[in-house]
Amino acid sequence: METTETTETTETTVDYYDDYKLKSSKVISAKNEHELFIKFYKMNNELRYCNGSHYQFQYPITKDQYTQWLKSDKFKKISFNLFYSGNYVD
């Protein structure tokens, strides 16, 4: 399954790696592709201090779409708040 979009939700499958080893897979969903990529970004951001732990898209086409999203104006407008969500920055 690649990224699937219906009138209700968008979903895709991601793999979770811990210590660089595949540990599990799960389906994530959101109301649209933009929200799905935000969810994926936040999931990985929570693991930023855990060496070797990360989520990865199962399907290359979804990874390519995500890479393009990271370069988009939509992402640039929200990237600071996504990265520092709820933290104080001096």
C-alpha cells in the first residue's frame, strides 16, 4: 500500500527502527497528505535524541512526496514550530 487518499483520510505504512533494526510497522492516517506528513515529522522529532531510532516510510513514492513537502513553502512556514513544539528558545 502506498499513500492512500480518500474523502475521509489519507494513510500510509511506516516502519519503526530502533538501534537501526526494524522493530515494527504501523499504519498512520490523517485527514490529508499535509497533516499526514506533519504527523510523521512529529513522530521522528520525538526520537531525535534516541540514536538509531526513527520512522521510515515503507514506500519510496511516499518518501519522495515527503521530501518534496519538506522543500515546500507550506513546511517552511511551520518548520520552526514543529521542531521546537512547546519549547522555549532563547
